[in-house]
Amino acid sequence: MAGAARALSARLREVSGLLAVRYGRPGICAHETDPVRNLVLTILSQNTTDANRDRAYDRLVKRYPTLPALAAARPAELEEAIRVGGLAKAKAKSILGALARIREERGGYSLDFLRGMPLPEAREYLTSFPGVGVKTANILLLFSFGMPAFPVDTHVLRVTKRLGLVPGTSTLAKAALFLEPHVGTGDHGPLHLNLIRLGREVCRPRNPLCAECPLLAVCPEGARNMKGKGRRKCSL
């Protein structure tokens, strides 16, 4: 097991290095840094595009410029404000439920107390909110608190499966928890963002551009595809 763990860590370092050569090491992200606003934004990001997430968040902020105003919103009105992001009813319920619980437990709209928690405990607290899964919690913990959490979205999952870094049956949550301990110190954010970019631009769900991929030399799926000279298509 120790050998397998070391091998996985080494492969992740190699992947991260190759991606950094192609894309650099991103040091910023568009996510809100305020934890509670980041929680709202990340809930809005579920099962939608970044563009629709941002439109929904902009409309939400214009209509409810403060957290107390948002917390006092009528569900139907909040649903209308965020409808462009999809799943408006479920997301409005999650947002209002989270704000009500935070206010009840903390006496205000703050998650700063998570900063002093160990990562697993902070994640467990966040995922105890209805509608908040491991991906949402990890995004908040990584980008708001700088914790070594590793968010896995559909792009990251697809790429890491094709690379053979995670089992083919892995879910988003299982892949995140499996990979997280093996990502290098300080690399959780850059690797997450670069894998997303690769998944969008090159390692696409259909017709991936294997010949253009910076990870082709370390990708079993890409090697099989190239060996078939385009006759075989990458899975997933």
C-alpha cells in the first residue's frame, strides 16, 4: 500500500508539472473568497455552466446585496432571481436553509470558525448541510480558507479516469477523497484548475484531442487511442 501511495503521488506530481508547462500555475480563481458568499456561489454552480452560474449570482447579488437580505428572501422570489442557473427551486432551498442554520448556530453569517478546524472536520460540517456535497465543500475550503482540499468536478473526474489515477467506478466524492492526500503541498489549487482547463479544451467527453494533449505520454487511454490511429475513441 505504501508503494502504491508513493507511485500515485509521483504520478500526480508528473501530471501537475506537465500541465504547468502548458498552462502555467494559476494563482487566482474567480470564486468569492468570503466563505458564506462562496458557499452561495458554489451551490449555484451545481449542474450548470460557469456562465449561467455567474449570471445567476449577479442577479442574486443585485436583488439581495447583503447576506441578511438574502436570508430574508421569499423562496419564490429567490427562485426567480436564480432561475437562469437551473434547478432554481432546489438551489434556493439549499441557500436559504444554509443561511438560516448558520445564523442560528453562529449568531451571524460567518463560517470563519472553520479556519481552525482540521480539514476532515470542516468538510464533515459543510456536507451536513442539505444540498452541499464533497465537491462544494472542497471548493469552499480550498478557495476561501486555503486548506489542502481537492475538488473534483466532471472534467477532473473524466481526465483522472482516463489517466488511470482513480478507479473507473469512482464518483466525484470518492475520487476527491482518494486523490487529495497524494496531491503535493501547495498544488491542490493549480492542479484542480489546470485539470479543468485540460478537460474543457483537450480531454473532451467526445472526440478528445489526444494528439494535442500535454499528458499524452503518461495517459494509457490516449496511447490506446493514438495506437489505433483515430479508429478507437477514448471512453467516458
